[in-house]
Amino acid sequence: MAEGRGPKLAVCDPQRSLTYSELLEASARVGSVLSPFGVQPENRIALVLFDSVEFPILFWGAVRVGIVPVLLNTRLMADQYRFMLEDSRARVVVVSPLLLPVIEEAARSLNSVRAILVAGPGPTALPNFNELLAAAAPAPAARTSPDEVAYWLYSSGTTGYPKGVMHVHSTPRYISQFCGQGRIGLRETDVTFSAAKLYFAYGLSNSLSSAHEGKSTIFSGQ
């Protein structure tokens, strides 16, 4: 913001767009949305989301307050989700509406999952993330260190069960510097569309982590 990029387009999907200022303001309220569900710093939440503006809001918002987002593939079966929810001990799952049935099946009788939030419109009695976010106040940022765990990505599972790979708070900056700037050559004037989904390491890197250059990113919404 200090460099004057606040009004610049940060992310957009087929329904919504956010400037850098709007993304920062929305992300600052994520901690206040999660705390009533008993989510505290160093706890984990699972994101089962299509590539939409809710993804960066939740990802950066959780990391900002020291909560660890666990990014899950949107094309799995209920038993695969159940394994990852048990393995990560995620306290809250935030899910796109179309994926809600499989997540409800996966989370059934799991004591570790305290709540499922729906990120988007849909006929459900479950808490709606967007409505909660609109009513929330900003939360103070956590005091974290570069080597603390910031987020999880699961491996593909080709050699057995998928493994939760932990990434630390300094990882996005190094990805931005060496991948975004050094290898891909991203600059502030660029607009990117990533074919790799955000739950993949490469999609996350070139779409979100490399946003430090002030570029704009287009999401498919799926």
C-alpha cells in the first residue's frame, strides 16, 4: 500500500474483482470470522475452494493471524477428504457451495471439525463465510517468525497416502523473488491467468505468492 498500489486490480473471478486495498481490508477480517469457532493461532483450517476471490482472502487472512490454511484438491472423493481432515486436524472447513455435499459426507462424525463454512451463495443452513466476513471487524496481525509454519499443501499421493507438506512464513517471499521475478519474469504491469489451480504448488506460487510484484491475477472461478 505504501507504494501506491492500493487502487490497482489485485484479483478477479467471473463474479467479483478486488483491488489491493480491498483484498487487504477483507483479509484483515478473516481472523475475526474464525475466532468464534474456536480457531486460534497455529490451528489449521481446510480450504476446499474453487479459484475465486475468496481463496486469496482466506489464504492471506489466515496466514496474517497465524492460522494455518490447508489447501485441498477440489476433485477428491469423500474418503480422501476424510483422510486429510483427520490427518491435518482442521478445526474449520471453508468450502465452495458445489463441493459442500462431499465435504459434509467426509466430515461426518469427525470431532476435530468444529464447523463448515460455505464461501458463496447457496441454499444451506450452514454459516456463510461471505456474510460473516461482511459483518466482521479487523483482527490484529499475529507476531510470527520466518520459520513458523504458515500453510500446508498435500502431495499427490503417488507413493502412498498424500503427505501434508508444511511451508513456513518466509516461503512466499522467496517464491516471489526467485520464481515470480527471477524465473517467470513477472512485473507490476503484468496480468496473469494460471491454468494450474491454486491448491497446487505451482498455481499458488504464480497466482498468489508472486503478487508481491503488484501484478493482477484472473481466476477461472472453477
